[in-house]
Amino acid sequence: MIGFVGGTGPEGRGLALRFCMAGEQVLIGSRDPTRAAQAANGVRAETDNGSVSGTSNDDAARKADTIFIAVPYTAQRDTLTDLRDSLDGKVVVSVVAPLAFSKGVASALPVAEGSAALETQALLPGSTVAAAFQTVSAHDLLEANKPLDSDVIVCSEDKAARELVMGLAEKISGVRAVDGGGLANAGYVESLTPLLLNLNRRYKARSAIRITGI
Amino acid sequence: MIGFVGGTGPEGRGLALRFCMAGEQVLIGSRDPTRAAQAANGVRAETDNGSVSGTSNDDAARKADTIFIAVPYTAQRDTLTDLRDSLDGKVVVSVVAPLAFSKGVASALPVAEGSAALETQALLPGSTVAAAFQTVSAHDLLEANKPLDSDVIVCSEDKAARELVMGLAEKISGVRAVDGGGLANAGYVESLTPLLLNLNRRYKARSAIRITGI
């Protein structure tokens, strides 16, 4: 089962929808289980495949084997500290890019640990952390019938976790998974998010990336 | 005329070759004019188009209108401090990505100004700084007959400089130029370089990027 912490935001709902479409069992967690249930209803309205329901963040963390962290970066530390025991022994996938906005322009927030992913690993020493999907547009994910045109770079120190998440990524139409190696590379992927958001603004588009030559 | 500071390294030689192939007049600068002349001979052996010669960094900076800075990041501050007067009033294009290697693994070096490009602008207040080509493989550039499969993201505060460098980028077969907006975005592009180098090592390939959706 795939869980989402902070699953009522656009990125969480978008990924939940795509995994549900692929036949997966999905649990959308939120601080507010009522909002989580609404988000699950929204997903269910888009697809008959898989299964989806809403619950608390803690329940999603406890019941799922693979848990996506889709909270805003500013909520990451408090959220993960609270859920540390529930996430112990699990594969935890960070989709977080540390961002700030000023007058519509995105910029990367500095992170003492080097990246949101490395901070996640530091906060969750008993979990196997991976990082992926930071560059994928939530709006695109939420358009159920739209194939993406994007690579998803998956980083983790754990090869099995990388392969698991790469397999999940390729369940999404139009996505190719790229093996990004260890978690030290996740910060470079996180840095792409403000660049893509700023390109979106300039080009009035939804940009994504492809790695060529591999 | 297009000048190169630090033009005897692979990235400088590769860009010099491609611009020469496109019919441009190219001046390869180096601390050692003899090595610059050798590099120019190497370019001339590959193409009859354009013109190319070797000289000192300072002479390249003085004679050219558009000067590419292709030194390793660790040499950037000293080199630009020495050339400040010669680069005054010119368009200066940083291709520098601040990198370190440990056991073959690339990592981004922290830069106080935020990026090599912003440091360049701070060191050269009288120049118009742009940043581009950080993600393009020097090895690919040096294979004269190989079309690239890459976008080049061009950043500058100055719209005319962006358009100038975008035009130069698109002279290279297989390159699409992307308007990356202001220089604050250049650091995100610089961060891609260690990611791509680490992917090259993992995939035994020469990777590059494309921005999709624009």
C-alpha cells in the first residue's frame, strides 16, 4: 500500500491519482482526515482503478509500506519529527523541493543538511529514504488523461528502494525513471524545481525535464 | 569576435570549434599563448569555416566583443580580478560550474554569491554577464560531426545579452536555446552539472538535458 503524508496538496493528490489509475492501493493522509477523505473522493471521481481512502498522516504512515512525503518544505521538520516512529522501517519518498516565492519568482531555500532529502534522512534514521518527482508538475499529474513528457530522477542510498520507486514512477504514462544514484544527488534535482517554475512563468507553460544521452 | 578566457580546456576548445564551424571569428585565450596557439591549430584541423587563433587571456578579452569564461571555478576569482579592466563594457559569458570531485563523484561547491555566474557579475561590475553551456558535454562539443541533443539555458539580467548568447547557442547543431531569465537562475543550471556528471558515470554515457513543455 502507498501512503501520502500531506496528501491533500496538489502534488500529493496528483501522484495519488496516477498511482490509483495504475491499480495501486492508496492512502491519502492529512492533518485533517476530513480533508483527506475529500481528496480521496476527488481521486475516486477520476478513476475506477485501484483503491483510495483518506485518513490521518499518522495512520497513512503506519498502514502503508511506501510513504510519500508531500508537505511543503516549511512543514517538513515538524511533520517528520511527529511521525518518526510510524515511519520507522518504511520506505519514505521525499517529493519536497525547498522553495520560497517573492513577487512570483521561485528561489531555492538553503537547507543545513544540503537538501530536503538529506534532512529527511537525518530526521528519520530508521527509515529508508528516497527522493523523486520533485520536478513533475502537480497540475499535469492532476489531468488524468494527460500523458506526461518527463523523466523522474530517483535517488536513494538503498538500491532496492531506488528500484521500487523507479517502478512506481514508470506506472505513470509518459514518465521514464532515471537512476539518480545516492541521496547526495537529490539536492541537484531539488534545485531544478525553482528553475522549472521560473521557466513556466516566463513561457506560460508547464515545463519538465528529460535527460538525453542515457 | 568571440573570445575565450581559459580556452585551452576541453569546454573552451569544444565551444571554439563549434563557433568556428558556424563561421564565427574566434580567439582562444590562455595564460600560456603557446598552448592557446596549439588549441587554435587543433580547431583549425577540424574545420575550414570561420577563423581561429590563439593568444593571451588578456588579449582575447580586449579584442573580442563577447568573451566566454571557461576556466575551472577554482581559478575564476583570480583570473577575473586580473582581467577586470579588459572585460569592462563587454558581454561576458560564464560557462563555469563550481565542482569538486571525490573518488570520481562530482559535487557542487558552495559559492558565497550564490553561483559562479553571480560571483562573476560581482567581480566584473562593468561587464554584462550571462551564463550558459554549463550542462553541455565538452567531449560532445569536440566531436565536430556529432549533433548535440541538448537545450542550453541562457541567463542574464540583460535581455540583449540573453538574445545574443541564445543566438550563438543555436548555431550549434542540435542545440535549442532556452531563455532562462535573470542571473539568479544560473545557479540552478550550474547545479545540474554535477548531477549530469554523476549520471554519466552511472550510465557510462554523456548526458544532457532537454526542457519539455516549452
